[in-house]
Amino acid sequence: MAPKTSETPGEDVVVTAKAERAERRGFFAGIILFLKQVVAELKKVVTPTRKELLSYTGVVLVFVVIMMALVYGIDLVFAWVVTLVFGVPSAG
């Protein structure tokens, strides 16, 4: 049998789930099993350091600004094309 690696983090939870499912428990047992699995997955969550958090936030903000500029540019091009096709509306 292969040793446990970090690539298969939830293996014990999967085995437990299959065993529970095999026993065909009731509705509430399924809910309890789900909640146990949620807690097991939440224990694996790693909180980023302050430096990582600031870095991730910066990357997201730069990406959002770039996307806003792209959408703005496309909007200007479409507005120009619509004006060429349909002309400028008359005022009166």
C-alpha cells in the first residue's frame, strides 16, 4: 500500500463517507455526515499571512483596473460604430 501523501488530503474522509453510505443510514445521519465532512475540510484551510494577503489584494485590484479599462475601451469603440451606422440624432 502506498504511503499517504499531501496530494490526497481527504482520503480518510472519503473512506468514512463510503462506509457510512454503505450502511444506508437515514436522512439525519446524512446531514451529520455532511457536517462532519465540512468541519474536516475547514480544518485544512490555511490563513494567509499579512504579506500574502496584501499581495493577493494588489493583484486583484490591478486586474480589476485593467478589466475596467478594457471594457471602457470596447464601449467607446461600439459607441463610435453605432454613431457611424445610425448617425447623430437631430435635436428637434
